[in-house]
Amino acid sequence: MTDILLTHSYHLANDPKQLRKMQPYAPLGTLYAAAALRESGASVKVFDTTLQNPVHGMKATLRLENPKVVVIYEDDFNFLSKMCLLSMRQTAQQIARLGKGAGAVVVAHGSDETDFAEEYLKAGVDYILTGEAENTLTELCRAILAGQDPSGIPGLIWEDAAGSVHRSGSSPVRNTDWSKMPLPARDLIDMSLYRDAWTDAHGHFSANVVASRGCPYSCNWCAKPISGNKYQLRPAADVAQELRDLKQHHGAEHIWFSDDIFALNRHWLQDFAQWVRTYDAVIPYKIQARADLLREDVVALLAESGCAEVWMGVESGSQKVLDAMDKRLHVSDVVAARTHLRAAGIKACFFLQLGYPGEGWQELLETLALVRATRPDDIGVSISYPLPGTVFYERVQAELAAKRNWKDSDDLCVMFSGAYSDSFYRTIRDALHLEVSGWKSGSNNEQEVHAMWEEIAALEPQERRDVEHVLQLRSGKDSASFLPLHALTPAGGAI
């Protein structure tokens, strides 16, 4: 009998966009939690749902292991977990019911579990862990296995026999010891499945690592139910040593740093560049970073330490939109970062976000102009997506319909009163991708691109909706609301 069985709810086959990309990564958050439990002396197993059927595999694992506790511990370092996808919620609740049916105590942790705690409790979860929960998970499991009352442990949500929901502590827990934790327990999953998937699809194996946790910036659309604005860095030598181990023991040929933000601390980066050379651990890697951090000296250190690709949260080519997002970024920062990265031979890639309230045709054209002026090596295009706990969500909450979460990462449904329809934004996304793919491949597709943008321009007046939003900046710490234009206009008046 196993004391604790850990799992998570992300299954690649449930996400068509990610399945097409075929770039699966191990669930680091789940494996960090497994490492913490194992260090406490518990008997721990992991059922990894990423590349295995969650329901059939979980049934078989429950029969084999007969665990006392089932923990659905989502990967906090996976952006897909933070998106609170409906497909993941459905899978997690199926797993919870299976765990309960097998007689186990069921524990759950993750962004969606935190935001929709009552729904998970109704589905059979006994306890929900909020915040950075590796330590509290260990405390909770110790109490459960000893038959003790765990209600005094901070960061728990549970339901009593009468159906009343209880919460211990007034705020989510922060794990100040995370940077000193043992390495994620990769030995508890089959890493060869990931290696085979990568090499079959791309000819090389990319593994994931995190050097930091959290992000200190406050973009008002970014949900942070786990770490808030807290930011922690692991020692540079430890990260370099982990890269060496992945290279030597798992055959990693590329690294994806899953950090929310990389290159925030120049001195750390300088140490990291030194340690990867010392450990013979220079491996091509890609990161997410802010454009305004990518000064020439920082980019030089990135190149020295092996960085091959940087993804920047550019979001928009309109300064007005960036300001309304509380992005604290200037369009000129993006241009400068692109220049520095190109000079260093590092790919520069843009995350773009369409449909933010107040963005109109002019702002969309400014985004197109920025993409054309800077010619990024790749782009990722999404639609503004309101998640609970954000200022953005507060601003559009009154407009939300029954559907408040995307089914998968390619849903791209506008869930508030957007300026345009879902299909119009998807057409813009497709046109942007077509244009950038032409530069990447060197194909002569200018005529096709031109025709597509001509079609979009002709459609725009018909697709434009009556109710628009005003790009409105926050005043101080107030979370001001977006107001429809007609609400600012006297009856019968004009703007």
C-alpha cells in the first residue's frame, strides 16, 4: 500500500493545439510536491496524466497502489494550469471521484481549485490547499495518515458534514523555503515518454527547469492565485547543476525555463553564466522575459550562458493598451530588445494579446505595424482572458456570461463584450501567423498575406460591435471600471 498518490489533471490529448505542437513537459510543480513528501518520510507514487489516459490510467494505478491519500497537485509552473481550462477541471473532478471511490482522502491544489473551491469540494475533494503548498501538503498528509484533525493547518479549504465551507488562515500560504527544496522527483515518472515524444516530433529532447518562482510585476490581466507578487530565486549553482544532471542522465539537448520571468536579476545571471561553464552544462535554452529587462549587457550574458530563444510578453503595439494593462512597458523597449537579441543571435519571439477592452481598429493596426517593423522570429497570439482575482476580471465581471473559462488553450472565446467577434480575432491571429511564418520559412507569400489583410480591413466595419470600452488607466490603487462609450455620452449626444 502506498501512503500518497500524486497526480495532476493536464492531459495533452485533451488540448488539440498543444497536441499539434507536441512539446510536452514534465509536471514540475507536482514533482516538487512529491519530493517534499518523500523527504518527510512518506511513501509516495506519481501518476502522470500528461501522456497517459487520465481515467483508465488512474483506475489501474488506484488498484495497484491502494493509496490512503490521493493528491491532485497541479503544476504551478505550467501556464496551462494557470489558464484554468475546463478540460482540466473536468479531468480533475473525474480523478477526485475515482479517488473517493477507492476509499482515499482526496486533496487538491492549483489555480482553478483555488478559484472554484466549492465546485471541487462538491465533486469529492476533501481538502483544497491554497498558495505555495509543498510544506502545507506535507503537514496535511502527516495529519491525515496519523488520524489527526488538520483544521489548524493554514491555507486549507474544506467542507464539513453539514455542507458549510471552512477556510483556515486569511491569506494563501507562501513557501519561503522553496528555493532550498530537493529537486523535483523526476525519477517517479517515466521521462523516456517525454524524450520519445520530443525526438519523434522534433529530433531533439527538451526538458523543463525553473530557476525562479513568481513575478513581482502587476499586469492587471495576470492571475496570481498561488504566489501573488512574491518572487524567489534558486541559487545559480544549483540550477546549473540541475542542467548538467538533465544533460547527463536524461539526454536533454535543450531546456525550457518555465519561469514566469527570467533575467530579472543581472547579478544572478552573471553567476549562472559562470556556473554553467564550470559544470559543462551550457545547453541551448529558451525563456520568458520582459522586453525592458533585455538591455545589451543582459542579452550578452544570456548568450554566454546558452540562451537561444526569448519569448517576450509584448501584448500590443499600442502604448495606450499597454498603459491600460498596467504593463509598465514602452513600445520602444520592445524595439530595443529585438535589436539586442538579433545582434546576439538569439531568437526574439512575441506573445501578443488581442481584444483587451478599449482596443479598437487603430490599436490593432499599431500592433501589426510593430510586428512588421521588428520582424520577430515567432509569435503566439491569444485573446484577452479574464481570470478571477485580477483587476481586468473586476472591470468586465458584469459582462461575463455563463461560460467563464476556455475549454482548451486554443478556445480563444471572448467572454465579455468585446469590440469584435471571436471569429474576427481568430482571422487576425491567422493573418499574423501567416505573415510571420513567411519570414521564418523564406516563402514568397506576400500576395496571400496582402489579400488576407485586405479582406480583414473590408470586414472590420461590419464586425465592429456597438458596445466598445474606453481605454482607462487606474488612478492610484483603485481598480476603476471600464465604461461603455454610451455610458459616457448624454442621451442623444455624440462623442
